Amino acid sequence: MEVAKEINNWTQLTAQDQVIGTKHFLENDGIKIFLPNSFKRYNAVEYSNLIDSLVIDNNNLKIEQTRFKNMREMEGNLYIFFDKTVNSSYTINTIPYTPITRQDAKYLLGIIRQNQDKLSDTTDLDYTKITAKHNNNNGTQVFKAIFKVENRKLQHQAFQHVYFVSSNNKSALINVTTPFEVNFDLYLEKMTL
């Protein structure tokens, strides 16, 4: 019952809720992140095997394998977390420090949309932007974009949450993929760059 309650809490959080979770230290970058307790850390081989075991549609498998390959090739370190209870992933790429302005955020959104349009042309996936925001508070710049991803053929949907965070001379690209829309900002606010 407690596990079910905890899962319910993180998947249906509101701004007034107290977040429950675990701090994870990203040892190569000195970053602390805060995630729901059900997220476990994976190395690249474990995550690749997990993708192979979970994805039934070969086209979707290729898309996730390509996305994962691109993340691994980025300059910086990649950390992977996965919640098997609800099939949600959290990846964080540390990248060279890059402050992000409102204009940069618009440019990033354009690049993301271009890549999504290319994927839509070659797959059964449709992307719908739910929100895109840029904030600059106390020296911390955050770009956030949330997309609904629908597979027309399988009649399946997921939500992609993209965050670009810069603070304390560090930058990170965070991607959270869930089968439902969730307020993940409450966990992001507890992150220490």
C-alpha cells in the first residue's frame, strides 16, 4: 500500500505537495539530483539491455536506441535512471557550461521541433508542444519544454519533458519521459548544480 501511495504521489504531484524521494550524487560532476524513490540508476549497458527488453515495436526501439546513442556521444557525462513501476526514464547529460538566454531558448525549441518533425515524417509518432518556458532566477537559467508524443499505429502516448539548466558554471540537459503528464519541476527545484 505504501509503494502504491508513493507512486501515486510522484505521478500526480501538485505545487502544494511535499515531494518524497532520494538524493543522487553524480560523482563525476559534483551535481546532486532528487528523484522519486522508485527511480534506480543504470549504466549504459544495463539501459541498452532494458530498452531491448521493453520495446516491442522495432521502429520505436530504433528511435530510442538512436536517442540513447546521441546522448552518449554528447560532450560530458551521461547519467541514466529508470522507474520500472511506471516505465519512466530520467537522463541527465552534463555539458560544457553554457548560459542560456531567452533567445537561446527559442533557438533550442526550434531545433527540438525540427528533429521531431523529421521523426514524424518517418514514423507513426506525432509531437504536440504542451509548454515551453525560460526562466532566469538568481543566476540559474532554466529552459523547459514538455511534449505529448502519440504513436498513431499503436494508439499509445507518452510525455517528453526537456530541461536545460545552467548555474554555478555548470550546464545540464535533462530528459524525462513518462507515460503520463507530471509536474516534475518540484524534483528539479531540489537539484544542486
